[in-house]
Amino acid sequence: MKVLLSCAAILLAAMTSQCAELPDVLGFWKTVGNSSKLEIYPCGDKLCGKVAWLKNPNYVNEKDGPIDTPKIDRKNPDPSLRQRPIIGLQVIEGLTAMSDNWWEHGKCYDPESGNTYRCKMHMTSPEHLEMRGYVGIPLFGRTYVLTR
């Protein structure tokens, strides 16, 4: 019985430590101007992100798309992907943890331009996440601050 209880305690401790290792970065983050929300989630041993919410989920200007129809990935360089809805679209993939609050070696997709960039993220506080998209080296890029 003692062996069984010891095994159960070890298993419970291992499960608790696994849960404690999940980064605080997981969850929903607002973009600048609160125009959209991204959901950061685990994908395997890396982090990914998708568009979870849009302030304006439908087109409001005819030059962008048919008015009152849901926004789609219309600027994607691959014509076969241009009909994908923006809401639910994976825009961050493959970020590898470098520390408890730093992730690198990922890719970020910008559906507004159709461009894909290398990216990295740094959680500066529990309420602020800096995401940098760049071409080549981080010096040639732009940093976006996401908030809870």
C-alpha cells in the first residue's frame, strides 16, 4: 500500500510540475488599438497563435472585399489559400522556448499584406508581450506590443 501511495504521489508531483512549466504567455492577447485578439497556444513543444477575434470581422469598404461578408485571407501569395477566413487563421507558428519568457525561431504571417516573416516573442510583464517580425535579422523588422 505504501508503494502504491508513493507511486501516486510521484505521479501527481510530475503532473503538477508539467502544468507549472506551461508559460504564462498562453491565452488571449489584444493587438494595438484592440482591433483583434490573438490566441497563443501550444503546438507540440512549440508555440503557435491564431486570430481569435476581430473588432470588424466583416468587410466595411468595398475596395477590400464585398461589404458585410467575413474577411478572408485574400492577399495570400498562394491562390488556393485565399478563401480561408481570417478568424481562426494560424498566424504564428513554431516558436521555440529559449527561457521562461522568450521564444524564437518562429514564423509570423500578416494576412493584411500576405507576407510571412521570421519572428520572436518576449514577455516583458504578465500583461505585455512583444512580438518582433523581421526579414533576415531582427534589426530589419517591426515590434508589436500585445496586451492582456
